[in-house]
Amino acid sequence: MPTLITTPAAADANSYASLAEANAYASGHFYASGWFTAVEAKQEAALIMTCRILDAMPRAWTGAASTAEQALGFPRIGMLNKNGFALASGEIPVALKNAHSEFARQVVENAVDPTETSDIVAQGITSVKVGPVAVTFKEGTEEFAALARRWALEMQIPDAVIALLVPSWLIDPRVEDAEFNGFLVENL
């Protein structure tokens, strides 16, 4: 089991939140009993795994990395906190540590694998109607298939985690993505 390394800008960092910080976050959460009954190795594995997923989000991150050598997306320069003030270039913001801790807590509590691809996204389902049953699929374009693979993992990140992040830290998915030759992200 790898050791948690939370040193900002370290070349071998693998977690934004330390176990102590994740425990402190969970202590203020009404539904955290499963987090506290889990063994430390499982908690640490969840922190490492969810950190990888957060950094792999297609919308992560605005600004620029503080150093060329850092393993993780944060610390960053050119970003603002929720009150509009510049983030310190060498620090991991508390809001990110809280979002990361929430994600790890949910993985431990719910015993789900967030890296499992969503069948709905992978198949291109755009709408479902209950009566009289109807399912609509996105047209089978190469652009959509590439986009679905790219966004499937992010769609597994719980809304509560995204809500804890400062909106200006995330790249706006409605902006044209040059990688997909003008394909505009609308509704997945």
C-alpha cells in the first residue's frame, strides 16, 4: 500500500488531503460512520484513488501548475478562491481538500468503483421516457464516442464533490473544445 504524500508541489504527491484532514472533514459529516469504521489502509487507498480521478477530470483545472515537477494538478497559479482573492501559489486550498475528502468518504461509504464506466454515457443514451417506454440515443459519430470516453469518468464524480469546488477552478464544458474539431458539449 502506497503511503499518502500530501506535500504541495511534490513530484511524488498522491493526495490532496491527509488522512487527518479527511478525518476532520468527515467528523463534521452526518453520514460518515462508514468512513470511521473502515481501516486506515482502505481510507488511504480511497484518498489516492479519488485524487487521481479528480486530476483526470476533463474540466480540471484552470490556471497553471505552480511547478513543472509537481505530480498533481495543485498547487496552481492564476486562480481565485470563492471570495475572488488569489490562491497562494504553494498551497492546496481547503475547498479542494474538502471536496477530495468527500469523494473518498463516498467511495468508502458506498463501496462503489467510480472508475467503472457509466453504461448510459458509453452507449450514448441522451433521454429516457417512462410511458410508453422510449430511449433516445446520440447519433453514432466518432466525435461523440471520443467525448463519451473522455467524460464518462467525470460523470462518476458525485455532484456533492463538484459542488464543494470553486466553480472558477473548473474549465467550462460549454466552451468549444478544439480537441474535438469544433464539437460543442451540450447535454450528455
